[in-house]
Amino acid sequence: MKLQFYLGFFLMALLLTSCATIFTGSTQTIAINSTPSDAKVEMNGLNYGRTPTTVKMKRAMEGDFIKVSKEGYKPVLFQPQTSINPVAIINLLNALFWLIDLLTGAVWRYSPTTYDIILEPAIDKI
């Protein structure tokens, strides 16, 4: 009887999860480098340190905007590019699994995962 319970519980848990959510998760780490280095990195008004650094982002169809700035240089604002997570394609045959991946954001991935930002000197007009 216990075996049937545990087997049933395991099968139910398996049916209520999805491949991309399990294997790749709902967050992803993005690496940010800059030339010159030691530039401030901000996302949603929060400070994420200085370059080179990494930012952990929630997977979504459109990522948040990231601002890279340094005194004496023009700030750069960019949005990491997203594409379909290949692991999520496995779930195309099961609408419930696909829906779970969509709700958790696991159907998306950020690509590239490293951004090399070149800051241009700010030119003050006299």
C-alpha cells in the first residue's frame, strides 16, 4: 500500500512539473564586462556591483534593462536578448507542461550570456 502511495505521489509530482523548469530553472546568470572596467551595473534601480560582475535574472520573454555607467563616460542601457529555451521544446506535446514552463519563464533563455560593454567618453560642450 505504501509503495502505491509513493508511486502515485511521484507520478503526480512528475505530471505537475515540466522539463525546462526542472532542468534549466526559472533564473539565469548574465556576465557583464566593460571597457574600461570598474563601471557601475544597475538593474531596476538596484546596484549589482561593478564590472566585471554577474547578474542573476528571472527568465522572461523580455529581460529587464541593465544600465552600465562610469563617471566621465556615457551610460549604456541595454536589454539582454532572449530566445526559446531548446529544453522547453520537449514539452510541445503536452500543453500542461508547456504552460508551466511559460508561467515560470523557463521557456525562455538569455543568449548571449556574456555582454562586453564599451563605454564611450562623455564629451562636455563648452
